[in-house]
Amino acid sequence: MDEIDKHLINTLQHGFPICASPYQQVATQLGLTEQALLDRLKALLANGTLTRFGPLYHAERMGGALTLAAVKAPEQRYDEITTIINSFTEVAHNYARSHELNMWFVLATETPEQIQQTLSSIAQKTGLTVYNMPKITEYFVNLKLEA
């Protein structure tokens, strides 16, 4: 990652313009062409520096809810459990952990009530206890790359 990439990531963390040509606006701000900006974003995604580029919604402010949950997935059923959990549209992402609770996932629902309903459905379909770890306090960690 070069200095331009670092500056690009730092800039995009502070918001993305809502306008007819947002990429052009950011490119101009960074002293790049729009195509150069797009090429850099594609390269950062392709090489794994960025795993995602897209909007981040604050579900609670929109009337919805989020929670972190985990299960103890038996190793012999891990792939099966993954498929079951990922079949729920409410699952935002799911990842393996080296921990007794070896599968963690985030639920995003349209209403707070749907969190418990979804957790119960996952427990029923997997036959596993689902551990709900709702957010108590939210912290914003601002990643700032030294350029």
C-alpha cells in the first residue's frame, strides 16, 4: 500500500459524497483521475487490503437492531451449521473463531423484536444453544493510516 492508497482510505472513512459523480469528486479531492481512483479501489479489494467497500448503516437509527451471536459448532457439523446460519437473510456476516464458541455471526434485523425470533429459529434449526451478545456501549474507532 503506497501513500496515495493510505490517503484514499483515510479520506473515504470520513464519508462518501452523495452527488451525481461521487467517485469523480473524491478523485479530484485526492488529485487523481476518476479511473485511477476506481483502479486503486479495485486493487485494494482484490489484494485483500480492503475486504469491503460500501455503505455502513446505523440499524438502530433506522428502527432496526443488530447483535453479535455465537455457537459451539461441533467440528463434524461445522459446514452444515454454517450453511444453516448463512441461510438466514438476517445474518450480516459469519466467521470462524479459535475459541470454545467457534462460530460468531452478526444479525441485522428490521425491528428489535426480530433479533430474538431469529436467534430462536437458528437454535431450533441447528439444535445448538445460541449465545446472544448484544451491544451495551458503542465505540467508534477511527483508523488513521500514517501517510
